[in-house]
Amino acid sequence: MYRDPEAASPGAPTRDVLLVSAIITVSLSVTVVLCGLCHWCQRKLGKRYKNSLETVGTPDSGRGRSEKKAIKLPTGGKAVNTAPVPGQTPHDESDRRTEPHSSVSDLANSLTSEMLMLSPGSEEDEVHEGCSRENLGRIQFSVGYNFQESTLTVKIMKAQELPAKDFSGTSDPFVKIYLLPDKKHKLETKVKRKNLNPHWNETFLFEGFPYEKVVQRVLYLQVLDYDRFSRNDPIGEVSIPLNKVDLTQMQTFWKDLKPCSDGSGSRGELLLSLCYNPSANSIIVNIIKARNLKAMDIGGTSDPYVKVWLMYKDKRVEKRKTATMKRNLNPTFNESFAFDVPTEKLRETTIIITVMDKDKLSRNDVIGKIYLSWKSGPGEVKHWKDMIARPRQPVAQWHQLKA
């Protein structure tokens, strides 16, 4: 019996079956390879896209030419002359730089988006709240001594993250320089208008100052907020004993500012709540209570009351005040005041809280102030943000009174 040699034996795969299997195998392999390439491309493209979104920090504005001021000190140690050396600092605008934490320009462009994006109780807010009572900014300066000319050189460079002292949400800082214990003779920098990150770059010379007397002095720097119509507000201070500094060459320091030792940092605290009602276009300010207020009277007490000013674009709109609490450094007020503030005007609105000491025989004394707006210090900005993020809900917070 004849058998076809190409005929398949029982149970053996046919040629067509093998061909179909090979095609399926190749197709699956190609699919797997293409899928892998697709993921690889996505990862690569994703990395490139992510890198393209990274932003570069705002560069520092150009520094101005340095300015020198000299004070000649003969052997007796008295100042006889102060004269600036030619060379002027640039206009204040050139010294401006963007402040990433306290500037309102870093917030979202529209109030609506801000209200949607703000999340109450975020970790960032908690960090700001923890440091709001301690952070007074910092200052950079350098100091050195010229042995041949018997001259001590102090250069005030710049400051960063200064707190806002004005109701407009900024400050006009300048620096006083002393060589303690002598406070009679001092030198001062120029005032930098509306600047929380000022650049001075001013050099001061204490001429005719023997080295053996220099090492007995303490370099004392006091940063103040200039006020044309009232007393300058202290911002913070730094002191460094010169016997602990290597004066053979110019040494540069970054120092955190501390509360001024004149007692301005211990004015007490005020607890208040804010509540914003978007439908009624109103802000309700509730003055709750105060604690550890500074004694303003001879008897070691005060007669406090609270004034509340509503400001719009740096103009006074409306004023309210609480009742006076006689002889009480820890008064409870529990008084609420409502102000009409449309949503579109919130950005330019500031609420000034002033704790006063009532005096029948003379002018009432200011115990301390609080500025609440988008442009105040970290603690005040946090309270304002929480008010917007929680509409129709009173948000209470303690605030440190400032000079």
C-alpha cells in the first residue's frame, strides 16, 4: 500500500498549524516590544516635560555702589566729625527684590482662585504660625580693623525678611550703628522706602580708634522702621563683642535680629476672630480678650480699650472701638464689629487693631498694634487666609502686639 511521504503522521501538527502559530508568536512579540517602547517614550517625555516646568529663582537686583561714612575718634574717644565719602547709593527701586514668603504678589491672581485653593490647617500654615512670633528677619554686615590707620570699618550690606510695620504691609527700614557702651555717638544708614529686603551697601569708618579700645567695645546694630509723623518703630537688634572677632581682616556675618531690649517686644497678646460672609459682603471682627498687656500707668497697670480701623488702599474708611477695661492687664472684651467689604475689594483692604491705654489727664497711650491683610506678617496673613478659606465661620487666633 502506497503512503504519501509528505502526509502527516497521526497526532503531528500540520504545516498550516505551524505557520499560524509562528505568525501569532511573532505578532505577540512585536506587540510586547512596541508596548515597552511606548512606556519608555512616555517616561522620557514625562521627564523632559517635568524639567521644562522647573522655575528659576528670581535673581537679586543689581547692587548699588557702596557709600562710606566716617566718624573720627581721637584718643579721647569722642566723635568730632561725620562726613560721607563721595559715591551715592542707587535709587530705592533698584534695591527692591521679591520676597517669596510675605509678598502678596506670590498669591494667585484672582480672589476666586485663592478661595478655592486655600486649604485650612495646611502644614505650611502651621510652620508659619510657629515662627510668626519669632522671625524678625536677619541682617548681613562686615567688620574689620586697619592697624596702620587705627580705623574700624563697619559695612552694612543688606537685610532679609523684615516684618511689616506699616499699615500698608511694608516697612521703611534703616540701621543705627553704635559702639557700646557709648550710645551718644551713632551713625545711620539711609532709609529704604517700602522694602522688606533692603540693600544698603554703606560703609562706616571709626577713625582714630586705638585697637586696645576697640576690643573693649560691643558693635550694636538696631534696625528701625522710619516714621515721618511719629516715633520710629524698632524692628530688631544685633550685638557682637569685638573682642570675639578676628579684626585683622574683614569678617562678614549673617545674624538673626532679636527683639529690641527697650521692652518693645513684650507688649502683650490679643485674641480676636475674623469671619467673612461672601453673600453679605461683610467682615465681622470679634475682639475677644488680651493677656499680659504692657503696664502704661504709674501704678503698674493699664486701662485698655481696642480701636478697629477699616482701611482701603491706605485710606481710613471706618472706625469702631470697645469699652474701656479699668486697671486690667488681662481684659476680656467680647465685642464684635461688622464692616462692609465687597469681595473684589478684599485684596486692598487692611484692618488695623490698636490696643490703647485710656488716660483722663493726658493723651491716650498706644500699647500695641496688629495689621491684618494679605500683606502683613506671616501670622497675620495666615489668619486672613483662614478667614477666606472658611467663609461664614469665625476663625480665632492669638496675635502678638507690635510697636
